[in-house]
Amino acid sequence: MTSVGFFDAINSYKRLSPEIALLRKVVASVASSSPLPQSSARQFSKLVAMAHSKRSFSLVDGTVRWEQKRSTSQTNLTLDYVLELERLLTPHNLNRFKQCCGNWCDGYFLDESKNSSRIWCLQEECEELRNKAKAHTFYNRHRRVKPKIEG
């Protein structure tokens, strides 16, 4: 699973399970640089521990493999998301977790741009708004008026 796939998944849930709602709360807390409530931090830690307990280690042809033990599909999918969020939180600079600037969008994303300037998620509506904003900026930058020379 890629970081884009993870954020698309947690942003697209219409009816949130308690676990997915907790993951969104963790991401929202990181994106806004606000502290996560202690109870939510404990719940997230429990989910991470449960996700790791359902994994098995194997060595096949000199390659390490971590495999998720199969359970119900929804539980397995949620635990995959938990492990992906843990992976994303560990190596990244936390100020790259952001909330989309689209007025109607409550999505989150990981800003992997070179100068950390991305402000839009990858949802279709936000992409259209982003393109309009870029076109407007381009137009304003290139509409220089030549001054009249009197003389």
C-alpha cells in the first residue's frame, strides 16, 4: 500500500468505523500539530499492538516477509491501515501531514513535494480547484502591462 492509497482510503470512508475514525483523528492531530488526547493515543497504541500480533515473520530465499494472519476482511483491512499509518509516522517529517485546503474537502494527505508546498489532496474536485488556482496565478504573473513612455 502506498501513502496515497492509504490517504485515499481513509478520506473516502463515508460511514466511519470506530477504528478508521481513530486513524483520521491521529492524522488530523499530526496535520494540525495539536496534541492527541491521551485516550486516543492509548487506543491507537492498542491497535498497533493488535496489528503487529497478527503478523508473522518468514524468511524465503533470503528475503524477509511479514504476512498478515487472515481474519475477517474488514478487520484485516483496518489493521493494514494501522500498520501503514505507523510506517508513515515513523520516518517522515510530521509537518508534511496536511489537511486539504479545498473548502468542502476534509481530506488529509502526505505532502511529498520538494519544498513542502502542496496544499491540495488528490481528490477529483480538489484537483479541478487546484488547476483553476494555478491558471489564475499564471495569468496574474504574466499579465504585465508595459508602461507608456512619454516623450
